[in-house]
Amino acid sequence: MPPYTHTLTQRLFGQPSDLVQLNPGHGPQFGLVSRPGGHVTLVEQQVFTAGMNIARTGLDRAYGIITMRIAGTPAGAGIVPANFDHLLQYCFRPGAVVATIQATMATVRNNLQRIRLGLWSPQLQIIDSNPNRGGVASGYVRCSYSELFRMRDAAREQSFAGRIHIRFATYNAANTPANQRGAGMTMVHEGAHKFCGCRDWLYNGGGFGAYAGMIALGLAPAIPALTNAQGLNNADSYAEFVLNL
Ligand SMILES: [Zn+2]
């Protein structure tokens, strides 16, 4: 691939980045960008192409499912999974009040559509993270100007100004289903930051699988504290929701 010359990057670092346009086969292209002076590897192209397919099709599926649930389709009927209500509770904590559950589903559906439109944009670029900024985090989106005023206006602290950064090294050792899924999940997570202004209130590190398993055994598993408002503004809640439907 020929090197992609990014004027600002060159000005800052003196070395161009490598940009590869990928087409996951079922949608518009998106760009994969290396660190300055680096290059995008074949495994990275494979993993992120598959990951984008997982993210995009997962978002489509989640949008369809929550639309049916809002319209009254019971959990366990049609394409609505039997554990849908548990997953909604795990990710967004609406509680037991019907009006709050309905409002939660409406907000989640709006945000799923935003993330979906963002990840389907042909202008989308995914950039290898800057180790000086991201460390070993799987990804980040730079904060907007409002981050500068967080002490005065914490409610406006949002992350949506920059491009989606993902740490390629987390997923590029081999083209495996686990790495593809991890890349796709991180795309949804970072998309929630970029396109919905979500924050990181809680990483759902335990995952829904263990929670659902205990529910199936009739147990009431403890989950970390998260309010409904925080859940609806939590990037990892959208990633967990989409990847578990
Ligand atoms: Zn995050």
C-alpha cells in the first residue's frame, strides 16, 4: 500500500501514516490508519474488517430487536431473546418501573441508531492509538472542548471530538474469532463515545454471560453500582448490549 500523507501528522511527527481503505463486504469502506512511520499489517486488515462487520451487523440486529420489544413483542418471541430484559437490566439498570423501562429502551434505540450511522459512514477512520495517550487501553476518543470545563460543568464532560482510536496491538497477534469480536466490541464502545457523548462510568468486565448463567440458576447475582442515567451514558453498556444480543 502506498503511504498516506497526513499533513497535520507530518507537521507534528515528520513521518506519514499508512492509510488502508477496507471494505467489509456489506457496507461502505472505512479507513485504517497506522501510527506515523508505521504500516497497517495484513492481520490488522483482516481482524478489523471482520470486527467492523461484527459491529455493524450487531448494531442492525440490536436495533431491530429493541424496536420489536418496544412495540410489545415479548422476550423469547421472534428475534427477541429470552434473556432480553435481563440484558437490558444488566447494561442500563432501568429497574422495575414500566415507564422507566420504556424510556430506557427509547434512549438506547436512539443511541444505537447514532452509533450505527457513525460506523456506517464511509468517512470513518480508525487509528492505532498513541501509546503516550492511550497506554494499554483498548481505545479512546479525544475529549471535546467541554472537557476543559469539567470542573465547572461536569454534566457536559463528553468525548466526541477526535477520531476513533483503537490499540491495534491488542488484537493484531492473529486473525482469530476472539480478536475479531474484541475489535468489533471496541468499535461499538468507542462509537458510543464519539457519536453519543458517552463516558466511562463502568466497564462491564465480568460480562453478561456469567450474570445470565447465575440468573438461569435462580440466583440474584450482585452487579456493580450504576444508576439508570449513568448506564444510558456508559460506553461499555452499549458494547455489552450489542455484542450479547
Ligand atoms: Zn471508553
